[in-house]
Amino acid sequence: MYFKEIILYGDRGLILDFGQQSSKSISQEVNAYYHHLKVLGLSSTNIVPSFNKIVISFYSEVDRKQSLNKIQQEISQINPSTTTQNQSTWTIPVCYEDSFALDMQRIQELHDLTKEEVIQLHSNTTYYTYYIGFMPGFPYLGDIHPSLITPRLESPRIQIPARSVGIAKEHTCIYPKVSPGGWNIIGQVPFNLFSLEHPRTSLFLPGDEIKFHAINQKEFERIQKKDLSIDSLIKEYAS
Amino acid sequence: MNTFTITRTGTYLTVQDFGRYHYQHLGISPSGAMDPRILKELEKVIPQHANQFLEFAYVGPSLKVSAGAIRVCVGGDCNIFVQKNNNTQIEHQPYTSINLFEGDELTVYNTIDSVFGYIAIENGLGLEPCLNSFATDTKANIGSINRPLQIGDTFNIKEDVSSWKVVFNETVNIEKQNNFKVYPGPQLNYFSDLALQSFVSSTYTITTQSDRMGLRLQGAPLISHISHDILSEGILPGCIQVPSNGQPIVLMRDIPCTGGYPKIAILASEDIAKIAQLPPGSHINFDL
């Protein structure tokens, strides 16, 4: 059990705190609590799980007070080992070439690695999907090889190109859309990861496993031209 | 059918409502009006707004009626004119209903000493909701219309106006404020007493790099003695996060749903609308 305490967040929020660390087993406990909270019928506006916290927001302070009482009554009955996840395994193509890898040089210099070594370290690991957040369909994947662990940019970029692959701390990600952000960009995937038309909305879901493989610019353009739907992506890249 | 067209966009013209909830776990922000107080005041004049409002920043739009007639109300501190079909120009007041007939063109000029203004249209804009809301997040491309509005965008409203009686909301009270009492953020302990002292004793300026996602401030840098890089966690509108350059960012309605910078403080929910109305160059103070 990692759950520690419930903390008030401003005047209309709550935080469920699961400690300072991040790991697959902490994430599995967070997701178990999340699924339990979702069915409590709280008058919340949002329930947002992440690596080691769940943030809940409310319409009013009164709603928060009532929900806090309810959560405190129910929390002892949560059994974190009872959730099951239908997870998929993905093999996702990434082009690491210079035109996409905006921060490759910074990564190489920080860790004294060649470009080929960075690519190999990044694409030789199987990643766990912790949760979806930050922006629509943005997966937090981890953990990356220890020799690639890099802090975020000092000041976030105003605009990161859509489908960029980034790394920050122990994690890697894909930006589904153009966005400001602070991750170090090392490549790009050739298709979209998010669709409002598909019931899944986000290609990756918490618990999914993802592996990357390097492709060249020509292959990138070939796949990009196909403009694949979520259903075709599931057929082609998931197992 | 009653039809009008956008003939001038002004700036940052989008469709908004009171927010899109229950999707933040998929990375979808609450969005909604930057100053929902104004929507509440407009509601008293046009109760049947169908939850579809136009929001603009600094410079308002022009709307021209090409068929039928509509009834609108403008909220915010701004000058409003209607160019009638017969070429006369009439000035209108905010929070007063305005009847627009075929050929009439409404123009809302710049907001005065504030940022955001709104237009409510009786029976709404004839839009379908997207994920149970009409709010627009232009960075994430989420919304009934998932982009800022453009010249030529045309709205068709099936229902006819219920009454042409001019209604005026006399009780509008939109407070202005530059000092904000804040709650401690989840990473308050990432900042030394000295840094916290700077945070509450210095004046911060809202910079031009500010939008519906966040207000970037400039002032005494707040350097953490622990780290400016935390495990990303859920954030709420009003959070004050500090990247490693030490310059705080107040997160607004189009929040990144989780974030990895330490949060020194969080605004009271009611103050988010007040800080949203302060134009770049405004000086603000925080009190913990």
C-alpha cells in the first residue's frame, strides 16, 4: 500500500497522495483508487490520476466538503489489487532524423553519447503507459534507460510540432498535437494518436506497453501519407 | 431561419460556455469562459443562450445579419455600435439586449481597461456540443468549432426571437483586483522562506506572453532549493507554477491537464476571472 493521505488543494480541490516515488506498482495502485473513486458518485468536476497522485476538483467548496466525508468513509474499503486492465502492446515507428529531433544535440552533449547511441537506448526499451494527461491523448511512458534521464527545458517551448517524441526525467512521451511544452524532443511519429470520432479517443490507454523502432525520413513520409485511422493503427501496430 | 455572419473577427474570437468537465483524465482541459462572471450577468438579460457564447479579447468582432433577425447582448467594458440597414449608426450599452434585423451589423470595439468580453445570442449559435460542452480549446483543437472563428463563419439559428422588448441588467458588478490572496500550492516546501518572502513582497507584471492557457509573469525570480522538475501531476486552473527560470506562470482555463513544474500557490477559484481581466503590463501582488 502506497496511499498516504488526502490534502486540500486550493478552495475546490483535493489531492490523494501516494508518496514521492514513481513506479509501475504505484501506478497500478493509483489506477485502482481512480476506478473506485469514479463510481462513488462524487459531485466532482474532474478526477485526474497521475504517477503518484489523484487530483479531484469540485464545483464549490460545499461539494468538496461533502465528497471529502464520503471519500474518508469509503477509502478503507479500496482494495488496490482488484483492478484488471486490458492492456495492448504496441510497436510504434519513430523518425529520429535531425529535422524532427530538436533537442538531440542537447541530449548528446549532456550524456556524452552519439546520436546512434541515443536512438538505440530509446528504442531498445519496452515502456509502460502510466496515464494520459497534459493534453488530449498525451501518454506518459516509462521508464527510460538511466543514461537518457534528462531534466525538462529551463523555459517551456512556445510551440512543439505535433507527434513529436520527447524525453524528460525518467519518462518519454508523444505530443499528439502542436503545443507548448518543456520536454526534450528527439523524434516524431508518422500518424495521429488522438481522435474525437473514435470511442477510444486516445490510441494508448493506461497500462499499455509500447516499444519504438527507428525509421528513416522516406519511410516516415510513406506512412504519413496513409493518414491511418485509430482502427487501422490498432490493426497494424498493436498486438 | 435566422442567419448571421462574422464580418470582422477582432482578436481571439471563440465559442465558450461554463466549461467542459469529466474529461481531464484524457488530457482534455475544462476550458470555458475566462470570465464566467460576465456570462452570469448576460444570463439575466438573455436566459435562453443555449450555453453558446462568443468570447473575444481586447478587440471585439462584427456580426452581420443576412436573414431573419436575432437578439444579442454584449458583456464587458466595451463600446458597441450597430450599423443599421438604412445607414444610420446607433450606440448601445453593455448588458442591454440589442435587436438586429436583416442587413444590420453589430461591431464591438476594444475592451476598456480589461481583456475579455462576451456576446450572448438568444437561442445560441445553432451548434452541436463536443464532449458535452460548447467550450473551445484552440491549442488542443477541441470544441463545437475547434478553432478561433474566422471572417465568413456563418451561424444559422432555427428558433425565432421570443420578444423584442429591450432588457437591461442594472445590477452588474464586475470587481477589479490586483492583489490576490492565494492558497499554498502542493510544492510550497520546494521554496525557501527567502523565496516565499520574495513571492509575497514583490510586484509581478503580466507579460504579453499570456493567453487562455496561462499568464506568464515577470518579477523577482523564485528559485527552488529542491528542483523545478517534479513528477507530473494533475493541475487546476489558478495554479501558480514556477519553471526553472523562476518566473511564475498562472494557469488559466485551457490548462495543460497535468504538469511537471512545482506549484508554489493556487488562486482562490473566484479570483481566476479577476486576474484574467488584467491586461499585459498590469502589476499584481500575492499574499499567502
